[in-house]
Amino acid sequence: MAFSRRRHHHYSRRRWLIPAISAASGFLLLFIFFLSILAPSPNGNRLFHLPRRRSSGENDADNDFEDSQSHVPIKARSGGLSDGDIWSSRNSKFFYGCSNASNEFLKAQDITHPNRYLSIVTSGGLNQQRTGITDAVVAARILNATLVVPKLDKSSYWKDSSGFSDIFDVDWFIKYLAKDVSIVKELPLRRGQIWSPYRMRVPRKCTDRCYINRVLPVLNKKHAVQITKFDNRLANKLDTDLQKLRCRVNYHALKFADPILGMGEKLVQRMRMRSGHFIALHLRFEPDMLAFSGCYYGGGDKERRELGKIRKKWKTLHDSDPDKARRHGRCPLTPEEVGLMLRSLGYGEDVHIYVASGEIYGGEETLTPLKALFPNFYTKDTLATKDELEPFSSFSSRMAALDFIVCDESDVFVTNNHGNMAKILAGRRRYFGHKPTIRPNGRKLYRLFLNRNYMTEKEFVYRVCKYQRGFMGEPKEVGPSWGVFHENPSSCICEKVDNATAETSHSTSRLETLPKVTSTDYDIDISENPELDMLLSD
């Protein structure tokens, strides 16, 4: 009887345990099911199996292992913009460059004083020199002085011995601007002897009043003045006629010398022979650029040591804060990040890409992800023979001029930085028809790249397109007072009115009548994700 009761007791306990175990198993299976939904698929999210940019506080050893397991997707894919949009700017037909002087702008021969000569010495590389030359013409106009053909910087970091006539067509420069400013190649002799001008400096962003107060009294006394280190020495905001003069100099008078122009046109033709459309990428990822930026790209102590040593060249730089620089969008995108951005915007792996760059930090290893995303990868060294480049290869400014020509003539220009060449080309492409010019929205994209493993490819593409609105070179995407004038020459961009050529100010044109870019233009069905929005917020 006792045995019978014990057996009944055990049987009752087992009857209680079986439903409990079944219920626990069900909850466990349900939990695993939800995890599988939330976790990114290892095969379905191949776009993100790339080494991601690391925060400066992450463990380098752990990340090196993660990177060794990653690979780059080769399969072509469509992005967020339709094919009809990726090679042209919408609404560009409504705008055009306008830089003619007004009727109130007197001819040079009527205002130039016979005994005033202004000479300047530029500073920096090709594009700093270009802005310096442009501003020098305007400064001479403000002073009613004759301009001596500017002297180029030959002693700074670039150490290029090229003179003005080696890079630019000096005769065209003088002839084109003859009505605006009197220009001579050299100072005239004084009493039969070489005339040495009085050397001086002016503050940065000096206004027209500043020139009249500081330089004109010296010019009246000495008659010949040379302003040294002439970079960014003229105010950004000036009278409209002076701004239009800036445009006439930069976009019309400064024509490259024939040897440079001829070689540059050959490079463009060779890109056109390979593809009907092509992208030009100005890729600043040289060691000195990264050192100057103070950014960190996950190379551990070796990177910190190498770039830190280079950074010491600039005595005035403060200690770097890589995370702060990245948050503020000051860090150049890596080649890989540029490739991911372009693929997300709809440029497939069949697109031909010309890369204008110097020595890339990390060499071929750094470029490999970009080349995997865009196998049709070209530089001036792959398009031209060594003999063809020999006349230019020893001169950094002449080599930069070749890249400038190809980037200017490209269907789409892309930059990973906010340097001088990127700014000048952005302004030039606005002036000549708003050709697509893609500037990365660094403040938004950095978090997106940092967290791309936590979202689907579709979500990533949607967000790249969303964040790049206003950074694609469209008319009206920035206000007339935004940025430096060479990047946004708003005074020189006019709008067609009723298909006529009447000039309407860029700042007062019919913004409301132009179609707006909306999220529906990207044709991607993405539901809102509040948790991801919080992760990507500033």
C-alpha cells in the first residue's frame, strides 16, 4: 500500500513537470526566434562586412580580428537615386553663371593711377595660389593700381619652382582683364635701374576699407608695394561688382598654360573613351592631411606615432581630439567610406572613377576596399605614360593642375574633404551649370558608418540618401551667404526668368516654384526606427 502511494506521488509530480518543461521550451524557442529577427543576417547584409572606422577608445587588437574576418561586396547593386538623377542636377537649367560688370563699373583706363604698382606673393599650393591671384586682381582694382603679374610661392611645403607662366596663360590673363585692371609682367625700371617694391603684410580677410586705410597711404608714398603671404587676404563679402570681378578672374581669366591644358584634355578624352559618364574623386588621404586633421583611423600606436610626428611640423596646432573632430564632420572619409556612400547613392560597380590624390596613407591596402567597390579605377598615372607625364611630374602644382582639369570636366565630382581644391571646384561647377558635386555630410555620416553593423543594408542606403540631401550640388541647396565666396559664388549665379536671360539675383529667385527633394525621391520603403534614430543622433 505504501509503495502504491509513493508511485502515485512520483507519477503526480511528473505530470506537473511535463507542462512546465514544455512551457519553458516554448518561451526559449520564442526568445531565439525574436533574436534571429533582430540580429543582422551574416549573409544578407554583405554591404557592411567591411572594416569600420574605429573610435579612438576601442581596443585595436579586438578590432584587428574583426577586420580580418571581413570582406568587400563585389556584386553590383542599385542605390537610392533613380538612374535619371545620378548624372545631372535637377533644376540646373534654370540657372547660369553671370559675371559681367555693371554699367557703373568704370574701365581700368579711367581709374588707374599712373604711379601705383601692386605686387603680391602667393602662398601654398595650386588652389591657394589661385584664390590669391583672384583676390590680388580685386585688391589692385580697389587701390586703382596697376597689378604686377603675381609671383608664386616657391619655398613652402610644396617646394615647386614653377612661375606664373608655367601654370597659367599669362598673355590671356592680361588681355582678358584689360578693361578691369591694368596688368604688367614686371615692374618698370626706375631711373634705369631695377625697382624693388616696399614689402608689407595685410591682415587676413582685409576689407576694401582696410586696403584703402592700410595700403593706399604706403602706395602713394612708395609707389610700388609688394604684399607677401597673400592667401585669404581679402574679405569674403564685397560689393557685387567686385564679387563679379572675382568670378571673371577665377572662371575666365585664369586659363592653364597650353602644355597643361593639352595633357589634361588627353586624360579627359581617355576617360570618355572608356565610359560615357565618369566620376572624379578628389581623395585627400595623405599622411600630412590626416596628421593636420588630428583624426584617428584605427591604426593603433603605429598610426598615432607616425601621424603625431608629422603633426609637430605645425607649431600652432593644439592637441588633437579625434572623437570631437569626427563628431563635427572634420575628418576626411576613408576611401572605403567614400565607396559605400557612392554605391548607396546609386553608382554601381560598372561606373568608371578617376581618383585625384597624392600618396595615400596605408598605400594599396587602404585603397583595396574602394577598388573592390569600383573596379574601373583610374589615375593620371594609369591613363598616361611615364614619358607623357615627365614634363609635369617634378612639379606638384602642374600635376595638381592635371587633376584639376579632369575633376572639372567630370560628370560627377566627389570629395572626401573640405580643402581648397574641393571648395574651388564646387564653386566653379556651380557657376558652369551646377554639375553634380557631392560633398559628404560628415557630421551625419560618421555615426552611420560607425554603427552600420546594427542595421540592414536597405536601412543604411536610405539613411545615406537622406543625410546627403543638400550636399549634392543642386541649385539652392545652400543660402547666398553660406561658406566662402570661392565655394559659393552666389553673386555670379543668376536665374532665367520665363526662359529669358534676364538676370535675377540668386538670393531673390523663385525658390518656392522649384520641386523639392523628398524622401520619396529615393524610392525606398523604410519604416521608422526610433531606436536607430537615437543611436545615430548627435
